[in-house]
Amino acid sequence: MSDETSRTSRQNSNSNNSGRAKRNTPKKKHYLRNGLITVGVIGVIGVAAGGGLYAYYASSAPELTDSALKGTSQTQLLDSDGKVFYTTGNQTREVAKTSELPDSIKKAVVSIEDKRFYQHRGVDPRRILGALFANFTGSSLGLQGGSTLTQQLVKLTVFSTSSADQTVERKAQEAHLAMNLEKKYSKDQILTLYMNKVYMGNGVYGMKTASEYYFGKSMKDLSMPQVAMLAGLPQSPSGYDPYTNPKGAKQRRDTVLTAMQENGVINEKQLAEYKDVPITKGLQVDHPDTERTAKNAKISDAYISSTLDELQKLGYDPTRDGLQVHTNLNLDIQKKAYDVANSDDILAWPSDDMQVAMTVANPSNGKVMAQIGGRKNDSTFGLNRAKQTTRSSGSTAKPLVDFGPAVEHLNWPTYRALEDTPYTYPGTNTRVYDFDRKYKGAMTMRDALAQSRNIPAVRTYDAVGAKNSSDFLGKLGIDIKADKLVPSNAIGIEVSTEQEAAAYAAFENGGTYYKPNYISSISEQNGDVKDYKPEGKRAMKDSTAYMLTDMMKSVVTDSYANMIDTPAYKQAGKTGTTGYADDIEVPDGAASDTWFTGYTKSAVISTWTGYDEPNTPGHYLSEGDEQMLALKAYGQVMEYIMTSGVIDSDGSDWTTPSSVKQVSQYGQTEYEVRGASFDDPGLDKLRRSSSVQRATYEDDTLSSSSSNRSSSASSILNPETRNAVGQAGTQNNTNGAQANNTTGSQSNNSANAQTPNANAQTPNANAQTPNANATQTPATGNGAQNNNSQTQGNTGNR
């Protein structure tokens, strides 16, 4: 912007704002007047000698140049080997001209951010006093805070937005620069600069870019609800992300609409009409490609998005600050995961519409090594399904909601006896079923988890209680309040792969939770380097972590998951499948979601597969190979991590901690908490009870098919690992065949011998009325933890 243009614009602005004073005063008087105006600022920050201290701080304020206001500085993202894999800068925002900004979006931003924008001169004493009063009283009247739009532009240009930087000196300099800014630019120019610079979430900067990103159209074509959503995003781009938190996004949008009505921009009738519009209306799932896409950026798209979000939370603007960001990305693992997700030569994906999400992390510190947000999507900053969406987890919830809390809070041993008998949710007529509509009678907790039986899991949740379950989840980074948990959550909760990978990592490392972290250090332009070392928090006892790990080792060895089993390294994990309600017209055995989350000592991987719109005709996972894809994708990536030398991997078994006692029960090795008391009815006692005797015992259809599924194990392992498997693969197939002739207990012959004869009972499971109200999977984009909305009942989770 030339000086002549600035002067012309300033003259136009002055003619439109006749109440504004002429500014031909000497420089010394400028300082005096500015000092008086900022007495309010100084009062808020507790400085007594307002004018003098203001002048002192103002003299050392940084320079606010035209290029800094309009330009950007590139930030480099480096992988764990120190190699640049992405550079951001001007490419991440499209600059709008003042003439391109429609009145609707200007009025929306002013209404919610600074309603007196056109009256003040950069600093608003009335606003400061209002924010101060709100801070003291806790009133919601302080919604807009003390900073004007001009001050916010100053912060975005020369200061960090981190709360740690809100110092007395910084606030005085901010006020000084804001008032100087208003002397040079018109109000509309300042508003344009702000709207071009502000962060809008998902790696997007500027409202023009955000309009295209979120709605696929220019700002002038936005509806009023869409305008309001964009205007509300800058306050908390992650908190009001319509993909991650649609409920919060709608609340924020409606707050903006209310402010617009109070400011006279819309009337009450329009307000009511706009509030009824769903937040997802017109929201884009896929985003058009741009020049930003490069080879590594395309491969690492989800990781880049997550890193930029983390940067913003730390108070940085990567397009302004010119940073070198050292990340935890292992580009080799990322490329492998990308190939597995996108190549039809590695896995037989049924269609390009089928999606996948994957998070790979180091379980010892929470460092995310790779992340996949989708497949067959070449757009930049496409929907990151690994983080921005949550789906029904199926039985991968059982260690988190049921069995983990049972060991932690009730001291249950791995051999604790449970009933797989007819069960109705408390206070309802809703029956709980398994995928095979059959019952197994009495079984140990280990077998219930390995065979993924639903009824023993729900009975365990009953014993644990919502509070203990909620506490256990919360310590693992999954925030579901006790009053929001319902019994059906025992067999499925809404989570992302990022959340579940972090939660399962605590089982591997002995009970410590690490929040997923993408950044290891940040080098600033001034030479300062900030290191970010993961800080873990104790989430469970080491006895709980070890016993759950040992139980989940049985999932890998003694269920259809044995297709990924190999003697080359020890691993533990859990399968998860979500079925459809009976009133949804899909083939028998179809699923909406499949999961596998597992780990070794070196890596934890959580994988989800499914469709964005699972209730669309044809968007289901057929029984058989399609429902094995999450497991197979996990197997491919884990094998690469553990055998390729890409990291210094450790495939050894876990060491039993001193807090755990090894015992022999029912002919096999089991574990209990050393010195702890617990309630256990015992298998023999349960088998003698009338309720168990009335249960139907039949062959487990999953067990009968596990030999067929495990026979394909070699097809998902590379030749080196196939050779390493040797007799182990054959042994697994043999075990599967043996299980087909038992009651489904996939432990050993001793345990099988104790189970009642499957053929001696008359089947009655199929005679019961099917539950038509099974849990349905939300469409992609529903990021809310809306577990309470799940119907209590599920016919096909496993």
C-alpha cells in the first residue's frame, strides 16, 4: 500500500467518520494523548504511573511495517531426521482486497469481536473497563475481552498470542502500536488486514481462504449462518472446529448471530431462522487441491495439519513467525502407511470411497511418528479422520471401559469368572447380543476379551460402575463424564485413532499416559530454541497395565487376529467391529466400522476403516476380507516398523512387575494383583448355577472361521516375516481348527475340556426378537463425544 493510497484512504475514512478529530497535532502531543487514552490499559494491568510508564514502554516497541502487516514469513517443518518436508508461507492464505469483503462478513466480525470498532481509535477504554468488570464478577458480558480488532492485528503481526506473553510491557506496546496504526490506515483497511491474517483452523489463514476451505465458495456467496461460523472461528479455531466439535461450532456460530441481531445487522425473525440451520449444511469434507501440494506434503497431509494445529495452540503463527519446527514425524513410516492406505497392490480395498484413519506413536513418550487421515484424496489439508472425526470403536473399547477399570478398581485377576448368558440392559427390555447370537456360559475374563464376547463385557461394566469407568477413561485422555456413559458404551465409544493410540500406549509402558505430541522443538527467528519434552501422567497401576497387556496378547494369538501373529516380535491389541441395526437394509454380517489397535514395545498403532456415510447404500463392510482390512493395515505397518530397521525396534516380551503374581488356573498361566483381595465366583460355581445351565452353548462362528482367516496370514506378511513365522503360522491354524470343535474357548485343551458340551443344549438365541435399535455409527465429521446418544443395545459389535 503506497503512502499516497494510504493518505487517500485515510481522507475517505475521515469524511465518512465526521466525528473523528483532525490529526495534524505535533508528535509530542500525540504521545500525551495516547498516554491519556491508555490509562485504562495501564489500570487493567495494575500500573500506577500510567503515562510515564506507557511512554517508557512505547519507546521500545517493535517496528510495525507495511510488509509485516501484509506479508508472511515461511515456516519449515522438519522430520525426525532434520529434513524439511513442508514449507508454509504465502501459500497457506489467499489475500483479499478491501473491495472483496462483503458487508455481511465485515459486520459479523465487528459484531462479535469489537462492536465499537468504528468509534474508537485503536484502544477502547470503555471496553477495557468492561472486560475488567467481567473478570472480577465472572459475568459473560466480558465475552469480547479487552483487545480491539486493531490491537488483535498488532498481536498477529509482531507479538505472540500465547497467554504467557500477556505482560505489562507487551500490553503497553500493543496499545501504542494500535493507536499509531489507526493514524496510517482506514478502518476498512485495518479490518481487511486482520481478516487476511487471522488463523482459521486446519492450517488455513485468512477468511477468504477459509471460505473456500470450509464451504467451497467465495465470501460473497456465503449464507448468513456460514458467515457467522467463519466470524466466530478466530477466538478458538480448534475449539470451534465444525469437523471436530460440531456442537461447539454451532454454539459459537449462534453466539455470533445473536451479537449481529443485537447490533442491528439481522432481525429477530432472521436470528431464529439462521439458528435452525445445521452447522454441517454446505460444509466441505474434501478440499480442492492447490499449489501447496508437494510430494511429501501430500503423503504427510494429516501430520502437517496436526502440527499446524499444535503450533497455533502454542501461540505461534507459522506464516508470520518464520519458524523451524522440528517434528516427531518418521517420514519412512509415514510413506509406508500412505502406501498401505492408497495402493491396491498391497491390500484389496473394495472401492476408492472406503476410508481409513491411522495414528502411529511411540508408546514410551507419546510422540506421533506417522498419521493417515484418509485415502485416495490428493487435496491439501483434507479431512483428517485420524483426529478430526470420531467413530464407534466397537470392542476396542472393552479394555478401556470394562476390563481395565475392573483390574484397576476391583483387583480382578485375568481368570475372573464371568457369565455369557442372556442379559437385558437395566431398566429396559433391550437384550444384549453377540455377533453370533449365541451364549457361551461361564468363561474367564481373558477368554471373554480374546473372544470379544459382549455380554461378559457389559456385566463387567455393571460391576465397575460409570464413575470408575469414566475416571479410567479420563486419565487416558478420553473425556466422557460418568453421567454421559450408558451401558452400551461397554461395547463401543466414540473415539479417534489419535485418542485410542494414546490410551493403549499406557498399557504398553506400564501405566503412564502421554498426550499425543507432534513437535519436539521450535527455532525462532531471533535464535531462541524452545524444546518440548513429553510429560507423562500416571493413569493406572503397573499391575493393571501388565495384566491388560497379557490379556490382549491372547487376542493376537487366540482369535482371528492371529493372522498378524509372528514369533519375530511380541504384540498385544484388540479388534473392534460395529454392526448395523436390524432395520438397516444391509447384508447379514455387514459392519459400519472396523478397528484394530495394538502395540509392541516400540510402536502403538490404531487403525479404523469404514465409509464417511455408512448409511448410504453400498457403503458397508461385507463380512470377511473387507472387515479384515483394519487388522491387515496395522499388520503391514507394524511389520515394517519392527523388521525394516527404520527404527531401533524392540520385539521382546513384557516383564512381569513385582506387583503382579503369576498363578496357574484352569490349566493355564494367569495373573492376579499381588496381595489384593477380590471377588471371584469361580468357573465351577457359575457352571452349576441355574442361569448358566439354561444358557445355550454352541460352536462360536467366529472360532469356526478363524482357521480360514488365519490361513491367510502369510498374505499380509512380507517374505522375510513369512519365513520367520515358520511353524508358528501352522500352529495358529491348528489352534483355530481345534477351537472349532470346542465351545469357542481359544485358550488351550484344558480350558476347552472344562466347558459344557456345545451340542447338548437346544439353541434358543435365534428365537429371540432381534434388537432393531442397535448402535448406529455417526457420519464422518461428528467429532462430539456424544456417547449418551447411543441406543442401549447392539447386535454386532465385536
